Amino acid sequence: ATGGGGVTLLSLLEQPRSGHPRDDSVSTVASDQEDSSSSVRTDPEEDDQCLSVTSPALPLETGGACPEQWLWTGAHQLHKPEGRCEDAYFDCPLAMGVADGVGQMIQFAKFGVDSAAYAQELMTNAAMAFQPGSSVASSLAPAGGPESLAAAAVALADGESEAYGASTICVLCLQGRSLGVANLGDSGFIVLRPDGEGGAMNLVLRSEEQQHSWNCPYQLMRVPPIMAAKMPRNARQDCADDCRRYRVTVQSGDLLLLFTDGLSDNLFEHEILTIVNQEAAVIEAEDGDDIALGLGVGPLPGRPPPERLAKALALAARERSLDPQAEAPFCESARRHGHRFTGGKTDDITVVAGWVIGDV
């Protein structure tokens, strides 16, 4: 990934944050740690979770033409205990995305800053890049592969947004047998593949976080003129060009997990794999009963519906986040950087899961 020199709004506006590291030798963006205070979806305010959703059983968005491979998707999203949910996501048969609005920006609400609205708008705009036949889709046809299309979708999302705020973002898209991803910040993705037919899922690829300094991830940011006027003229903010890009060949039966850091800060990689494989074992037995009764079992017999996997992972992450004595990835990260942090990390949690469907 190319480096980015984000601007520290907090220092520019002379409102230092307490309880978070600050390295004046590196220009950083707002801290990702929250103050205690489409198919694009955020969670409803009247409930503590977003309804689990699944894309159509056939890729209707392709205009009726069945692509070589497509995604069977579903998602689950949970609130942090207090405050608004600032996560957003989209999913469709050829693409998925997540955005994690930076909660620390809430202290600039009096200037019209709203990271929740900004994250949702990023997802609305990014999803437009994958709507066949639209002027947006036709203008985003880079020759560099699916990772270039994902990055172009991030650039579109950034350029077309009107809300003010800051957010990390991760967008992936499928073109034939190639998966492309553009990731900015500490949201991320995992690609899993079964070990043989019906075997346990194993790791193929995982994204790496982009951090300016500990707990200060790369992020898109749009601020109102009154705040922009306080920035140095030569200040450089993170942008879509700073995304780290990935490309990997995928096959039918692969599982894609896209998530905000509410998941990855609370669950270790081996725990994610264990939950996925436990759910697969349960559903395989259930599918066997359904087959015997002549009932449908979905596009991938023996594999859990994606929304079921997303829900299981999100609930496990929330349980860990509320445990004040738990050992979690965020604790380990804090210690590596010389900081003390105990227990899980409360946060919004969003997981989007997608099974690759197509020719074997």
C-alpha cells in the first residue's frame, strides 16, 4: 500500500483526545476508538441489530445473464451498547462492501459532521458502481482487473458523498474467477476454502490493517468548510489511491467474510475459523434431514446460509466485547504498542458473508 499523510483534525482544532495515543511526528487522522458517549443497510434505531438479509438466489442484477461465478450473500450487524451505529454495508451477487464511521468525529457534530451518515452514503455510492447498465457502471471499466474496479468504486463513493464525516472502507467485487478488493483502514476481509469436498474451511487470504499509528487507521474524510479552513494548505488526507489492493482466484465453495473492526478486534483468526466450521457441521446434519424429506437446501448443500454465519460471528464478537476480563486481539495490539487495555472492545459489529457459487 502507498502511504498517506492524514491530518489530525483534533490537533488542528485544539481539542486533544484523552485516553488515546498521539504521535506528533506522524500526521494522523481521528482515533478509531469510540468515545463512550441495495441493499445499503444500517441498523434500525428501535432495535439492537439489523435484520439479517440475503441476496436473491439468482444474480438478478446481471440483467438475467448468469455470470461464471456469483455470490450468495447475507449479513448481520449489531449496535455498540451506547450511541448511534456508525457502520454501514451493501451486498449484491457480484460485490460487497463495509464502511465504519469514525466515532471520535462526534465531537465535531456542531459543525455538521455525522460519520454514521457519511458511512451510509459511502456504501450507497459504492453500490452504484456495480449496477449494470447505469452510467456509473459504464464509466468504471478499468482494465486493471477486479481490484481496480473495487478501488474505482471507493473513489466514486468518496467523490460523490455530500455528508461530512470520516470512515474506513472495504469493497470487494467478483469478476469471473477473480476476486478483487480495495481496503482502506482497519476494516477487512478473509477468504476461506474447504479442505476437499465438505471439508473444514481453511484460510486462503486475509487483509492487513492500514494504520498511521496505533488505533489511528487510514480513513476517508470529508469536512465542512469551517473545519477545512483550519487545515494547513499542504495537508494531505487519505484517499482512495491509498487503498491496499488485493486479487485472488476463487472457486465455487469458497467463503468470503467482510467485516468492520468490531469483529477483528474481538475475535482471533482461529476463533473465526472454529465458528465457521461449527456452523457448517450443524447445517450439514440439518441438510441431510431436509434431503431425506425432499426439501430444498440452498445453492450449497451442507453449507450454512451466509446470514447464519454472519450472525454467529457477530454474536460471538459482541459477547467478547462485553467481557471486561477477556483476552482479545485489541488487547494484544495495545500491548505491542506500549498501551494498557483489558477486556473486549465495545464497538459496532458488522459481518457480511458470501459463498462463491458457480462452476466447480
